[in-house]
Amino acid sequence: MFKKILIANRGEIALRVHRAAREMGIKTVAIHSTADTDAMHVRLADESICVGPPSAAQSYLNIPAIISACEITGADAVHPGYGFLSENQNFAQILEDHGITFIGPRSEHIAVMGDKIAAKDTMKKLGVPCVPGSDGGLASFEEARDVAEGMGFPVLIKAASGGGGRGMKVARSAAELENAYRTARSEAKAAFGDDTVYMEKYLSIPRHIEVQVFGDGKGRAVHLGERDCSLQRRHQKVLEESPSPVIDAETRARIGETCAKAIGDLHYIGAGTIEFLYENGEFFFIEMNTRLQVEHPVTEAVYGVDLVAEQIRVAAGEEMSLRQEDLIPRGHAIECRINAERLPDFRPCPGRITTFHAPGGLGVRMDSAIYDGYVIPPFYDSLIAKLIVHAPDREAALHRLDRALSELVVDGVDTTKPLFEALLEQPDVRTGNYNIHWLEKFLGI
Ligand code: ADP
């Protein structure tokens, strides 16, 4: 087993990784920017090293500084968390070249899944259902027109290197196609330095349903059911739940087995998420994330597992402890992303937290790195806490969420807590009747 893990992240996820490592008797090293000297992950880790100034490009993304931090502290492994360098194949490769273990998949799997065309192609060959569309990249507008006419409108033009919903344009008719094609290409070029685009059938009212998978790197893999993350604003997830209100046990077993088999055949190691759009009872693969996700705790609650500990175990060369026959979902879990943002426009709201009180009690988990007097720096993501509730069924989980939200106090900055209180009053949320457009409609955007 590793002796010391360097955590290449900040905030709640740095703490999450520290907790798993500490419980396994592994020492931790926190890295931080000069803006995060007083951060909780820095206080709790066994050692800490400043890797640069506030800007993430010069600190949390600064590969040479992070490698130096590993060498100085003698860390034998790095956990990247999510975001930052977690899906950077170059980083995984450089660590490997330095004899330091990257706690994540092999760099070739990160590379394949980071290219959406290659990812789709790979998944299709592995028997995972994909959204109908062009066969790879579009060479010209004429090709785009031919594919769209063959498939029928509406269609979506997407960037091969896309992320965060950028470089994505809908064309509802032939008249809109040329503009959508050219705009998507120029946006993709500007955002990712790559103007390769491809086409998919545009699904009009899908849900976002993703399957958690885990592989041992040697051909064995399991699935841990699905998460429903359909409540989104600008392609950002806001509330996630497991199981999905619309997936029954048989459907779960079917899509889960398809995903686990694909991951096993790939010899994928560690945690991954296969994301689908789900419409009219059908799954359509959109992308795979080769890392731990923000919303992993809802799966942990329902399946009673520690995904981070398992990531660490398999990265260290131990046998995967997860067995499909033991993975039985129990109850229902919901996560709310509490952001330091001012409603109604969700403007980031950094600053000093004067009072913080976390909810507690049966079935309540709060993953957060904030504390009384903590100053939220303006340089990073606005997520300050994840509130996760678990109860025997969805109805009870909603009551528990309502109760936990009533106990949560964050004073000094605005947060998105009132949004969740409002959502709990919506009949559609209570019954689980929503798709990926529901939240934006509710917010009037
Ligand atoms: P990104 O990596 O940019 O987030 P994704 O492929 O994950 O790109 O898609 C982001 C979001 O865009 C999805 O969650 C969904 O809301 C929407 N989307 C993607 N593909 C389609 C499609 N074929 N039809 C309808 N909506 C789509």
C-alpha cells in the first residue's frame, strides 16, 4: 500500500480524499495556492506545500510544481480529485515517468475518452448504445447536410474536443444548418484549438442518466447503478439522485451490465462514469468521465461503498473488493450542490463566512471544506458544500432533505440553499417528473 498520497486538488474533494487516505493509515500531502493557505484541506493533511499563486494555471494546474512537491515530500501516489488535472493524460503520463502512481485510469483511456469522436467509436464497438449521428468528424458542410438529411432534423453539431457545453449548436431545420455548422466550428477552434465537429440527432426531452462503473484493470468490472442528474442549469448539474425515479431494477441491470462489460473489455482501472441521455425508454451514450465525479456520494450512500478507498486500493495493485453480486442498492440518496452564488442570476459570491452550521442526524452527510470565519477566495469554483441525504425511499429522502436544509446555516455570503428549498415545493420535483430542460424553464431562462 502507498505510504503517502499527494492530493492535487482543493476544497471539499481534497478533504474527501484526505479522509479516505487517513482511514487507510496513509499519510497525506496537501498542495495549495497562496490564496488557500488557510484552507481546511491544508490544515488537516499531514504535510502541505504551496505550489504557486492564486491563478489555477500557476498552482493547481502547474505540473512541474506538483511533481516537485511529490519529490520533496516523497509522495508515492497522487489523487487528482475531479476537475483540474484529473483528466489530463499528460499529467498521468509524467507521473508514471517519475515512478509516481496516478490514482486514476491509464493515460491511454483518459486520451480516448477525452476525444468525443474516439470515445463514441470505442463505446459503439463495445456494444454501448450511442446517439445516432455522423460516422466520426464532418469533413465539410456538404457532408453535414447529407448526414442531417438522411437522419432528419433537429440535429446537434458538437465539438470533438468539447467540454462544458461549448462548441455545441442545434439546427432545427435545413435553413439553420449552415450557420450552426460554421458557428460550432469557430467556437470549437476558439475554445479548444481544434475545429473538428461531428453530428448527432438532437434529443428534445431527454433525462441525463449516468452509470457508475469500476474496473480492476485486468478485465473485471462492476457497475453501481445510475445517478439521475437531469436538474441542470447551463449544462451544470445542480441536484443529483440515485436511483433515478424512472429506472426500474431490470433496466438498471441491463444497462449496468452493458457498461460493466464494456469497461471490463477495455481493461479499464478504477472509477469511471458513462453518461447517457435517456429518452422514450432508450439510452444514448454521450460521454465517459474517467475520474471520480462530484456526485459520487449518492452512489456511495445507496451502495454502502467508499469509492475513493477502492480507487486507492486498485491503484496500489490490490484486488478490487467490489463484487457485482454484493452490490445491491438500498434506499434513495439525493445530493444538493450548495454554491456561494447570489440568486436569481447565480453570480459568484466569494467572501467571509461569518457563521457556518452543518446539518446532521440520521442519513445526512455534508462534504464541505468551509468553517466559521473562512474566506471563500474568488479564484475558483463556487461549490462550497455538498449536502447528501439517504433514506429508505425517495419520499423519505425528500423529507430528510427538507429537514437538513432547515438546519444548514451559512451566513456572510449568499448561497444556492434557497433554490433547493424552492425546488422541494415543486410537484414535478416531488414526483421526479423532469428532464434536462426542466430547471431552466423553472428559472425562466
Ligand atoms: P460537454 O462535454 O460539453 O458537457 P456533452 O456531450 O456531455 O458535452 O453534452 C453536454 C450536454 O449537452 C448534455 O448533458 C445535454 O444536456 C446536451 N446534449 C448533448 N448531446 C445532446 C443530444 N444529442 N441531444 C440533446 N442534447 C444533447
